[in-house]
Amino acid sequence: MHSTILVSLKKQSNAMVEAVNSVNFNKVKSQYKRNNSSKAILVAMMLVIMLCLAVIAVCIGAYSISVGEVFGLIFDKIRGIEIPQLEESVIFNIRITRILVAIGVGMALASGGTIYQGIFHNPLIEPYILGVSSGAAFGAAVSVIIRRPQLIQVLAFIFGILAVSLTYILARKNKRTSLISLVLSGMIVSSVFSALVSYVQYTGNEEQLKVLVFWLMGGLYKSTWENVAVLIPVVIIGIIIYRLSAWKLNVLSVGEDEARALGIRVERLKILLMLVSTLVTSVAVSASGIIGWIGLMVPHAARMIVGPDNRYLIPFSAFLGGAFLVVCDTLARTLSTGEIPVSIISSLIGAPYMIYLIRKHINKGR
């Protein structure tokens, strides 16, 4: 009789444990779904904010225009109705093109920064670390030397890719590439190309210096529909590749050994993402010049809002980067009668923000 009672109590105990585990699992599963839904909503809201800021930016400038008039002109353009030449020039050939380029460049730099920080497990890494910016700067300098300023973007792209290729060649040994050697190689290549740019600045005349220095400061004043046609598709394809690899990046954040145990080819994943990020960044730099802080600052801000899950962090960071650069560009062209280089605006905003993050980190460590 006692054994029967014990068996009955054991069965009841097991049933209660299973019920508790089931309830806990369902709670965790429900909470997980709610968290994912809230993050997806945040990503969608960031996209809407970016688009709204873009529309507002079209309306702001020396020639102001209302939102309703902007949409009316766009619909007329789509239907083939002829619009006044002034509106055609200001709205479609100047503002919309540079705003689209600003969105593309901001998305490229911010998403690239997110990828690099995820790969290197280092929050101070950005896409320029492999030498793409110094290589692109030298390409711009070459176009100035040969007196072909119209080739600045083309040569900046070519030399940006060349600089990164040299970085990989120097860092690769026995078909493997360590992160430390990659970073050190990037620093060496950047130093060499920076020295070459300094030499060009030293030997150039006043007119050449003006062209080169203004490009090095970054700006969207020469944005064209050709830039949009090249930049936007490249950025979209790059972000799609990032997003498809997001779950692998999440696993990689736990540890490389764990990622290999789950069948992820870590070395191949790193090389693929770094190559794609470098290509996208090179296209962005060739269109806008060198604009700092976006690839470093925006991923931090995005991570504070949506968390470290790369499935949501990558698109949110991209949209936040696009919105940030639209704001910076609008300020650059409206704060004074002349145009301020956009990198000055981004630095003035980015530096205080990074100081805030550093102080916050220090206070947490106390």
C-alpha cells in the first residue's frame, strides 16, 4: 500500500513539474515573440521616420516649398505633365538627388559599421579600418593631379578597392586571415595612402588644393541621378546580404568555437561580410567623400534602442544612418549662405555623443 502511495505521489510530482515547465516555456516563448514584434515595429518606425525626414528636407532650403506642392510635382512628373523649369531644377535635379544619395551613404556607412563591429567584437571598429577611406582619398588626389576633377568619384572607388585588396594580401597567410593582422595591415595601408595624399597637397597649386580639400571634407553637393542609380542598388543588395547572415553573426557573437560547432564556416563568413561591406563603403565614399562618425556612432545608438540581435540591429542601424545623414546634409546647406562640408556637421554631433557614451560606460564600471 505504501509503495502504491509513493508511486502515485511520484506521478503527481512529475505531472506538476511538467506542468510548471510547460507554463514557463510558454511564458518564455510568448515573451520572445512579443520582444521580436516590438523590435520589428521599431524598425518599421525608423523607416517611416527616415522617409518623413527626407520629405521635410526636400521642402527646406533657399527656395522653400510645401509638402503638398512637392507631392503634386512628383505626381505630375510621373504622369508626364510638364512642370516649371525652376521646380524641375531645384526639386528633382538638386534636392531629391542629394537626399537619396544622403540616405544611401548613411545606410551604407551605418550598416557597414554594424557588420564590422559584429565581426571584430569591437565597438570601436568602423568600415574605414581597412584603408578604404585613405585609398579613396588618394584616388581623388590622382584625379586632381591629372586635372580631371570629373573622375574623382571613379578613381576614389578604384583606389578604395585597391587599398582594401592590399590590406587582405598583407594580412593573409597560409590561406587564413587573423583579425589582428588584418587591422594592423589596414593601419599600414592607410598610413601609406595618407602620406601620398599629403604629398599631393604639398605639391598642388591653390586651385587643386581647394578641390581636393573640399572633397576630403565630405559633401553631397555634386550628387547626380547617376550616383543614385549606382549607389542605391548596391546598398540594398549589401543590406540584404547582411540581413541573410544576421543569425550567423548572432551565433558568432557567442564565440567562434560555438559557431564552428554549429557548422558555420567562420573564416568564410568573415571574409564575405568584410568584402561586401568594403564594396558598399567604397561606392558610398566615391559618391560623397569621406564622412566620419556615422559608421562608429550610429551602430551604438541603434544597439541601445533595439538591442544586439543583428536581425533587427542591421536594418534599424541602416535606417537610422540614412536619417542622420539627411539631417546633417540639410543643416549643412541651410545654416549659412555657403555650404558647410557635411563631415563637419556629423563630427560636431558625433563627438559629444561619443563622449556621453564613454562617460556612461565609466559610470557603470564604478
